[in-house]
Amino acid sequence: MAGESLLNGKDFVLQIDTTTPVTADAGTEANYRTIACEVSHEFSIEKETSQVSNKCGGGWSRSTFGNKSWSMSYEGQAVDPDTLEPSDVSLDEIARLAATDQEFWVRRARIDGDTGEYVPYREGVVKATSFNETSGTTDPFTFTVDFEGQGEPILEIVTP
């Protein structure tokens, strides 16, 4: 895969779909495009089941059941979506999405070593809440970004 020498042979990519409405059930396969090769990734779900507290001057209160949130932290190298070569083609788009608070579909995908096909999973609607360009001379076009999930994430994607 392109960029392997810079990414220590990681076979994961970040794909986004900014065209499909965020109200859809999932992103659209034809609209997804690869924008980064992965260096590291963290996906987390926080679920609050019950919490009781004594608010100062407000008496006792109980939080509601089922409050859930999810987030994804991502470190990657921006790539040209057509060649997967390290490139600044996608870097500006990632920064723009973080600056504008736009919601969009994102998914992490693995590249199958035998077929070269993308195997997607962990898909959902997000906002980029932070962006930091970390580019250096030996690792150009690298960045970190934090995503805040909107609604329920799709944890297992069935490919056609």
C-alpha cells in the first residue's frame, strides 16, 4: 500500500462521506472516499446507566438512564484519494471540516491483504471537534483529529 514506509505498514484508512444526509441510515458506498492512512486510532463509547448526586442547594437528583455518547480519536497521514500516496490533497479538507462544525459520515476501514478491498467498520455521523497538523520532514501531511459521534454508531457493517 502507498505510504507504508511512513506508516509502519498499517493497513487501515479513514474514509468520509460529506454528501449523504446525516439523517440517512448509513453513509453511501459510492460517496465514501479515503482521505487518510492510519497511524493510530481510538474508538470509545461512554454509557451512563445511573448516577445519583446531591447538588449543592438543589437537593437530590438522579440522571436519566441510557445517556450514551461515542467518540473517535485519530492520527493519520493525509493521502490523495485516488492514489493513496501521501499528499496534502485531503489535509485542507479535514481542517475545514473541523473549523466549520459540519456533521458528516465517517468510517474506519481495513485494507484486505489478499484482495486489496476495503473492509469497513465503525461507521457513524461525526463532527470534527479538534484538528492538529503534526507534519514533519520525515512524516509529511500527518495530523490528529478528534471526532464527536452524533446518534448511534454502526459497530458492525455488513458488506454487500
